[in-house]
Amino acid sequence: MINNLQILPGWQEYFHTPQDMKLGLINSAHSIGILSGTPFSPYVSDLLGRRAAMFIGAVVMLAGVLTQALSTNIQVFLGARLLIGFGMAFSINAAPLLISELSYPTHRGKMTSLYNSLWYSGSAISAWICLGTYDVAGTSPWSWKAPSLVQAFIPIIQMVLIWFIPESPRFLMARGLESQAARVLAQRHANGGDERNALVAFELAQIRHALNVEREFASGKSYLRCFSTPGNRQRMFTIIWIAVFSQWRFDQFGSNLMTGIDVRLSGNGLPSYYINLGLAD
């Protein structure tokens, strides 16, 4: 969305053509918001449930969307992007958990892959919406305010429909509600909703075992565990550098920085945030 808004003359004129550090902060504000919410979102998912976490995320995102559409200056716009990112941290933590924990065992990979892939569908829809509002509104502020308001559609749908989706059976068992967990699994994984079905019994035993193992290590639960052993440090190293590779590209600057070593990363982050500058050049 923010990449598309930057292309619109109405957005550039309204915010006086942000450049340099200010433009970078606008583009990174959403990610900063996600980063700020990430330490809290797992605890909300575990304490209140996946549905409640998604509802909270949708409420925060809706507040951010309305603030963005009503922005009067760049500072308010930045705050709105931070707020949207903070709310999204709760949704992107709880949503894949709920999908994988409710999906039929052989469908989990397909469903979680579909969840991740739909981001690109939303990105394409966003681009077409911005093009449409530009054709209709021209350089008016509504050329960027209208697409901003359209963002509210998904959080509203999520806030309303999330309560029609059953809660995660894993969360229910963690809260001691095993009979409810069995009912949810039977309704979706067994013919006729039979709670004595072999697959349902196996999944309940599997969840029970996983929860018992987690409780054994609960006393040492901390983010520091990500760096406590050589294996965990290697995993974190891989995760961090995957994020770096997917966001940036060292070209001439990277070569100089690395004392003559030509380092080139994938660089898909640059056109994702600054395609308008690339097209202008």
C-alpha cells in the first residue's frame, strides 16, 4: 500500500514530497510497528486464545487505518503506520497458528502456504485500487485517502467473522478444556463428528504430549533461549540473515563496505518500497 501511495501525485503534494531519512522512516514505520508488537503477541495468543489475539490485532489495525486516512501531517501518518504494524503483529502471529491447528493433517502444508501466498494477491489488489482512485480523483487528497480507507475492509471482516471460527484445539487443551478440543477436532476431522474416531484420539494424544513436553521446559522459557545453545544460535543466525537477504541489496556501497568484496543480496525490498524513485530515474 505505502509503495503505491508514494507514486500518487496527490500524496506527494499533500506531504510535501518526503525525501531521504523522512521517506525511509515512512517506509519502515510499518515494520517497526510489527517489531514492537512481536514480543507481546505470542503471550496474548497463549493467554487469551488465537481468536482473541486476531480480534485485538484487527481493532488496532482499524484504528491505524482510520488515523492514516485522516492524517493531517507526516507525523500523524507515521503514527498511523506504526499502529497498523503493531496490530498486524498480533494477527500474523495468531492466524497461521489457528490455520495449522484447525486444518486436517494432510492439508496443513497447503493451507499455510496459501495463507502466505495471499499477501501477493492483496498487493496486486492494492495497486489496482490506487490506480483506480488516481483515475477518478486525480491529484486530490482523496486519491490516497480512499485507498487508505479501503484497508479498513479486511480488519472489519476479521473482527466480525473470527467468532464464527472455532478456537484452536491446542489452546483449548492448554486451558484444560479437553472435551471442547475433542469436539472441535471431531467436527472437522472425523466423519459424523465422532469424538471416538481414531484420528481424533491420535491428535488429542499428540497435542497432550506436546503440551507436557513444553511444561517440562516452562521454567526456562525466555527469549534468551534463542541464543542459549549452539544449535539455537545457528537457527537465529539463519533467520536473521534470511530477513536481511530479502530486504536489501549491497551493490557498490556494499562492495566498499566489505573492503572490496562484491556482496550482492536479493534486493526485493528496494522495489517494494521505492519503486517510484526507480521509475523516476
